Amino acid sequence: MMQFLPAAQGILLKIVTAFIIFLIGLIIGKFAGMLVKKLLYELQIDQILETIGVKFFFSDAAGRVVSFLFYIAGIALALRQLGLEKIATIILIVFFSIILLVSLFLDATDMVRNFLLGIYMRKRFFRKKEISSEAVKGRILKVKYTGLKIMTREKDVLFVPYSALVK
């Protein structure tokens, strides 16, 4: 009975330490995410993207990604504290594999959509020299299968996918 107490105390100490590491990961992740979001918002990244026709809250998304990375790191460190490195490694591999597969799927669907729109819309822009839409205004430099290469009045060269031109 007396030999059991030190072993139980050691296990309890590991569990409490792992829980504290997990909580610290959550707290740091939340603050780091808010900091990245605030920094990108102050740099007006979302407004810059909106001027070229991209309606996506990049600062919010980047803040969430940073938070989740810290959360995952906290979970991995807590599992390591418990001596479960193999499980932590498997969890990280599965997590990043899922993220990679989802991003590849979304990218592929967007590329297929732009390609199909390009087959349909390419003839419209092939002979035009100028374009003026809600997304962008400028001179057409090149007509491609997935979008247009355009030079704006400010001499910026942009690639505009056909999906940004279609509402």
C-alpha cells in the first residue's frame, strides 16, 4: 500500500503538469491569434485584398491559424509530458494531412471552376484591349485559360481569375 502512494503521486503530478501545459498553450494561442489578427488589420491587408476584388477576411483567418497552431503545440507538449509521444506524433500527422487534403481539394475545385469559365469566357476577352469591372480596371496583357493578366493604371500587373469577374 505504501509503495503505491509515490507511484500515484508521480502519475498525478504528470497529469497536472500536462494539464497546465495544455492550458498555457490555449492561453498563448489565443493571445498570439489576437495579436496576428490585430497586426494584419492595422496593416490593412483586408482592404488591400478587397481593392483587387478578393473578399476574404485574411487577418481573421491568419489569426485563427496561428491560434490553432499554438493549440496543437500545447496538445502535443501535454501528451509528451504524459509519455505519449507516439500518439502526439500520429495526431499531428493526421491533423496536417487533413489540412493539406482540404486545401488541395479547395484549390483544385477553384482551378477547375476557373478553367471551365475560361473555356466559356476566353472568346469574350480575346480581342478586347481594356477591361472594366467591379473587380478590376485596366489593360489586358494576356488571356489565359484560368484568368486574365492585366496592367492597371498604376502600372501594377495583376492576374485576375475568371471567377472574380463572374458574379
